[in-house]
Amino acid sequence: MGELSQKKADEAVKIALRYGVNTVDVAPSYGQAELRLASCLRRYRKRLFVAEKTMERSKKRAWAELRRSLRRLEVNNFDLYQLHAVGGLQELKTSLGKDGAIQAIQEAKETGLVNHIGITGHKDMRVLKRAIERFDFDSVLLPVNLASMTNPTPENDFRPILKEANQRDMAVIAIKAIAKSRWKPGKKKYSTWYEPIDIERQVLEAVSFTLSQAPVATYSLPCDIRLWPLVLNAAMKYKELDKIEQKKAIEHAREAGFKPLFPTRKREYSAE
């Protein structure tokens, strides 16, 4: 929602609310999204679950960013506060260690500023799995999509995370359900950093596939509001896909040229 005017942002939120959307997922790194959403939260805070994020890794800086987000969104607390985009083991170690960001979030929970604690990851599912083994998070947010299944690797295979989350009774928030691949040079026509699917039947199959993966609880809308009607209509038509239908969906994705967003370079993971 980064560069939208306040008027367009308000209109987009009203459309989402009419479809029954009841969750706001935002971060300081999302352009002006916090400021644009403040007016919405003044009116609808009681009916919305507000999820916020931080990319800070130290306790001091995470506390400062949390307070700043509260001020910008004009709310008294967050329903969910997440360590955002943890991509490497050193990041994870810093965040969960002494004077790490997790200490600020835990203190915020103890004082009522945060109700639940989560983590998000995008580029390496092995790091995310290590994270949820080390800390009892309430939720995990990650890419759960057809593109990853066209060529699953340890970096992009979401299935071990879903299995672990299910065993731990942890909520799963899916992202990038309609990702097709990375943009080809000169082809970008949406504000998403990946090329999204924008064909109705493919969007329906992709969204249905993502929502059929247990224990996925919800899927976040893409950042370009022009894609929202396609996704919201697909969600309204959603019907759980059985195993055979899921395999067919993966085959269709391969045929349509879907490709995983990660990995993009030499693997750097270490189990230390």
C-alpha cells in the first residue's frame, strides 16, 4: 500500500472489509502503509486482528520500532508482533540471543502491548524451521505456493514447516500464493517484487492450493491492490483440494512456467 493516496487506501480497505477480511498485516518497511492504515484502525480496531513486524534484531532497536509503530498506527497494542524476514542463522542467533529483539517482544507481551509472538521468513525454510524449534512462537508466516512445489528444494520447501507447526499447535500465515516467478527484465507491470498470476482460473487454483495446506489459517493479500479483486473472489469460491487435485495443480503450474522464488544464489546454510 506504499505509495497510495489516503483516499485510495481507504477505498481498498473498505472493499476488503466487505469481503469479510478481518486481519491487518503491516510492517514499517511497507512504505507509508502504517500511516495509511491509521484512519482505518481508528474506525475498525475492534473488528480487526492487527499483525505488525520488525526487522530490527537487537532488543533496544526492536523496542524503539515497536513504540514507533504503535504511534504511527494510533493503536494501544498489537494482536501479533513478528520477527520479520529472518533469512540466516546468524540473524536468528542475534534475534533470539541475549539483548536480542525477542527480549523486547517478550517484555512487550508481559506489559500488554503485544498479545502473540510470531516469526516470518521468505528465502530459506531451513532457517525458519530452526527458529520454531528454538522458540515457542504463536505463529509462523512463510511462502506457501504452487511455484515452490514446481521444484522443491530445502530452501523453498514449506512442507517441513507446516508439519512442525501442526505438531506445535502453531498458526500458519501463508504469503505469495499467487507468485508465478521472478520478474523478467522489462516486464514488470505490478508493484509486487515477484511476477504474480493474474489469470482468474489460475488464481483460483493457486489460492485454493495454498488454503488447502494444513494448518494454514490465512493468506495475506498481495501488496498491489489491483490484484485484490482476483484474490478475494478466489477466496470466496475456495473449496479444499484433495491430494489428487493438488498434484494436478502442481502439474498445471509447471506447464504454465511457474518457478520458485528461491534459491537465487549459492547456498550458504550452515547447521552450526
